[in-house]
Amino acid sequence: MSYFIGIVPPDHILKTIISLQTKWKENQIIHVAEPHITVKAQSGLTNDKGWIGKINDIGTNFKPFLINLGKPDFFGESVLYLTVESNDINELHQTIIKTLSPNPDDLVKYLEGELYIPHLTLGQTQFGMSYEELKKMYLDTEKFEKFSFEVRFLRIYVETNNGRYEKLIDVDLLG
């Protein structure tokens, strides 16, 4: 099994994103997780789950914070995403990295640490869309208002037998 830690937008933002994705669903395989912003990828999140207590400790000491979802952008020609504006998410990511001390090679593999770019994926070629379709989807996302929301918890996801990631637990930010 593998795990990751993410931030889930509030329902009204989720509904807007899912509505956009559903419009393009015929061209995509089923997503592997609900729309989210990854805070910590799989590296260092082991099956013994000893790290969950450390994430709870971080949550106890980290204050809720504001995130702004900005303009759409691309990673090459394969991923369309919404930009994330927040210094706090970068601080949180670095705090988790320092606390868990994952293998440096895994940090590179999962684009963490200095390579971390917070974002919310809207569509990607890995899920069956072409770059041309992503460009058309991009035009739909330009109509989005700028979304802002307060992050009050982190969600730990676990991979299920069908290859999807589902909620394991939520960790409140209480600092």
C-alpha cells in the first residue's frame, strides 16, 4: 500500500472542479483520487504507519491557513492544473519533509523538497486526454473565479486494492 497527504478544497470548489472534469470524463479514465492539492507525496510514508503520529503532532502545532487557487497552467504538454498561492503550504511541506526525513532520491522522484510545486490537477494525458483536449479544458478554466479557502485539516490517503486513493483519516490543524 502507499499513502499521500493532501488538502481537499471545500465542497463548493470541489463541485465546480468535478463539474469541469465530468464534462471531459468520456476522454479520461477514472481519477485515482478526489480533487486535491498534494502536500506530501508517497516518500517516507511507510506501511508501519508510525509517521501518522508525527503528522498529528505537526497538525497540533500548525495554524489553519489561507490558500488561493489561481490561474490554470501546464506541466509540459501532459498536465493541466490550477496554481496554488500560499507561503504556508510550502512551509507545511518543508516541515513534514524535515520531520519524516525521506530518502533524498525519493524526494527527487516525487518532486518534493526544493522541487515541490503546489497545484491542483484538473486533467492529464496519463488519464487519457490529449494535449489538444487539455488546451480546450484550459479555456474552460479561464472562466473560473479565483477561489480562496482556509485550510483547517490535512487528509491522509491510502491506496486501495482497485488502485484508487481513498481517505484514511483527516488531521486537524490546531496551532
